[in-house]
Amino acid sequence: NAGVTQTPKFQVLKTGQSMTLQCAQDMNHEYMSWYRQDPGMGLRLIHYSVGAGITDQGEVPNGYNVSRSTTEDFPLRLLSAAPSQTSVYFCASSYSGASTDTQYFGPGTRLTVL
Amino acid sequence: DQQVKQNSPSLSVQEGRISILNCDYTNSMFDYFLWYKKYPAEGPTFLISISSIKDKNEDGRFTVFLNKSAKHLSLHIVPSQPGDSAVYFCAACSWGSARQLTFGSGTQLTVLP
């Protein structure tokens, strides 16, 4: 199993550009989520999904869109990038999302918005 | 306002000694707590967890203690090894709401050989 994979590893955008961060898992997990990590802060939940076709907002959803058309993939879209979205983004998945389920994280995407 | 706080950004210990990492929380609704370890350029990996019905959980060299009255938990690593050098995140959630994990800011542990 590859686990949770994220592409790209690094990305530089200009303000106003759009892009999609890709996340895929091959563990047949129902629950997937996106976090961002900023210096001096913990990971903050952006959006999550409890299964294909179902998504919901986390703590910091503004400026991001998600969709879940398949169990395996959970892309994160930045519609109009802003410097405040400069961060490291982590995708995670778990079997069902229950608190006792281990969440597996991808290696992250480091995004810089100029 | 941070609901989960790790007040020590960094900690250095000698190999073989005990490492104690601390975490405080403010939200009384939290009843499940987790520790994650993160190496550079990798995602966090789950280390150990504890529910609020317990005050201690042990897994090999790692033990987590929970003091609900003080809203405080700690992670003990004994003995510490150089491979334990990483950033450790404390996280908390309400039972059944793992989708809403709240993380602390992390503590960089350095184990000196």
C-alpha cells in the first residue's frame, strides 16, 4: 500500500491564481480530511469528508473548496490564492472517522503564495 | 484562542533519560486525546492515545498521563533514543468527533547522543 499520497510536494503561486492539491489513499478509508499547518501553530482542519459525495467544513474553510467523487481521492481547490494561504497542507484518512480510528497523514504540500 | 496548548516549543534530553512533553487544554468537551510524532518533510504519525475514562495508557517506551481536573496531559518517553528526535503534537477531540481534531502547536524534542 502507498498509504496517503499528496501532489505536488512544493508549489509557488501568484496572488489570484488557482490550483488543486491532490490527495489519494489506497486503504479504502471512508474518512478523509485536509489540514493546514502554519509556523507556531498546530494543524487546523480545513474540510473533511465521511464518504464519497459527502463533505463538510472544518475550522478554517474560507478560500478552499473540496469534492469527493470517489473513495480514493479528495482534492483541495484554491480558487483565488492569497498570501495568507501560504502554508503546509496535509491530507489525512482513517477507516471511519471515529475517534479511535488512527488517522494516516500524507507527506504534505508546501505552498507559497506570492 | 488556542484550546490545546503546548507551551514548550522545544526540549532537549540526553539519550537514555526520560523525556516529558506537556499539553494543556481548555475545552471541557474534549474526552479523547492523542499524540502524534512528525519528522521533517513527513506527515504526522500516530503515537499513542488516551480516553478520558483512563488516567494512564502505556505502549512500550511511551506512556501518556491524563489529569482531567487540571486539564493536563503529558507524554513520557523512557528511555529516550536519538530516533525519537521529532516534533510531537498533542491533539484532542470529543468522542465520536475525530473529524474535529484540535492540535497543539507542537514541541520539538531533541535527544542528544
